[in-house]
Amino acid sequence: MMIQPTVSNQPGTLLSIITPVYNGEKYIEKCIQAVLNQQCDRVEHLIVDGGSTDRTIEIVKHYAEQYPHIRWISEKDRGQSDAMNKGIALANSEIITFLNVDDFYEPNVLNRILEIFPTLPNPSFIAGNCKVWNDDGKVTGINKPKKLGFKDLLMGFHVNPFPMNPSAYFYHRSLHDQAGLYDVDDHYTMDLDFIIRAVRVAHTQYFDEDWGNYQMLQGTKTMSDTARNTDRDRVEEVLKKYRKSILGLEKIAVELVFHIYKIRRAIKWFLIRRRDQLKLATTSLLSS
């Protein structure tokens, strides 16, 4: 059942944070608090629930009654992309971002974003750095998408990393007028698919500042996909789809860089396996 969202009465709301969630009682309170802790009074937090059967909505209602910047709906949907599109339709602001239920921001990021956007042409897509965390609470890497050009991203993640989590990128809502919405039939790479369409028509800019935090936790959809080794294939299918739109020498250049990377990766893994085999053989000889 859909619950009609409350109307935000925050003056000068400029930034809409959209959180899709389904049965997220384990994380939803921390997600709400992650926005509150930003101490930014020009945001609205839109929580789009897929009809949770746990305590998710009970927790959301508790906070929404106290904080008018929180708006929410709860109804069955077709998955995360569908929920994201619903959030965009509900948004009152000119700037869009997404905060997944288990992710969070660096301090004062939202106020920083609201400083930046008045200086940008419309539509713009901007990205900062994103820390990647594991289940042990340790940072395992930092995503730094330094090159956001269309052809740059088509060369592949290990050549030019794309923004891997929405806690570290923000864009004008009007970008959807040109790039379209998220593909409701894509449940894994909808972010990448949209980003590639977006950077093709938007002004892009990378900021070498830490903005987001992405928790790659066991049991999540992304980690399950990674464990099955299907995530790389999904990404490659998206890249191949858009590489087809490049013509002539530019297409040759993109394909050449990508295939050089694949060859280098194959050589690297061969050398690693060969090294491990030699270590094993040496250990066997010494122990005999």
C-alpha cells in the first residue's frame, strides 16, 4: 500500500537525497542519521520503500514525525531502479543524489555540494572520491573517478574507474530530460548505464575530495554478484553496448586501449599463477 508522502516545508530546499529500501531495518536508522549528521538545512530525504515486511517503515515514520525534511512512500515496486525513478518523480529539488541504505557521507559533504552547484552549468554531473569498506570496518580502497568523459569510461574500470557508488556523485535533475531515467529491467548495472548516458550530454567535473563511503558487505546484492564472478561480465556488456555508438578512429582507439589492458591482465595473472606454482614446487622439494 502506498502511503502519501508528507510535503516538505523546508525553505530553499535544493538537494534531494533518494534512498531506495526494502526490508532494511538493519541499516535504515543509520542511513537517516547519516543525513541528519550532515547538518544541512537545504535537503530533503526521500525514502522509497518497496513494501517492507520488517520494521523499516516503523523506523522511518518515527523519524519523519520529528523531521519534516524526511518524506517517504511504501509500495511494491519492480526493483531498485523502479524505486530510484519514483524518487526522482517525487523530488522537489534541482540536484539529485542517491544514498543506499548501508552507505554514508564524509562530514559536511552536502553543504559543500550546495556551494559547488551554483557555479556549474546545467546540466552537470560531478563526482568525488569514495571510500570502500569491508565487513571488518576497514577501508579496502578509494574510488577516484578522475576521468569522466564518455570515451574515457568506455575504456573500462581498470583504465578509467567510473564512479562506483552514488554517495560520491551528484547531478542536476534536468539531466534526466536528456539522458533518460534508470532502466527498470536492469537490477545490477543501472548506475553505470545511466552514468554513461549522462556524461555524454552533461558537463562533468571530478573533485579530488573524499565525499562518500561505500560498504561492500557480505549478503548484499552487489557482493553476491561479485562472489558469482558475474559482475565483471555485466559491466562489460554495458560498455560493449555503448562502444558500438563510436565510429571511425575513435572506436579503434577505445577498443585498442581496452584490449591492451585485457592482454596485460592475462599476462599478470599468468605470472602470478606461475610464481605460485614455483613456490609450491620449491616447498615440496625442501620438505622431501
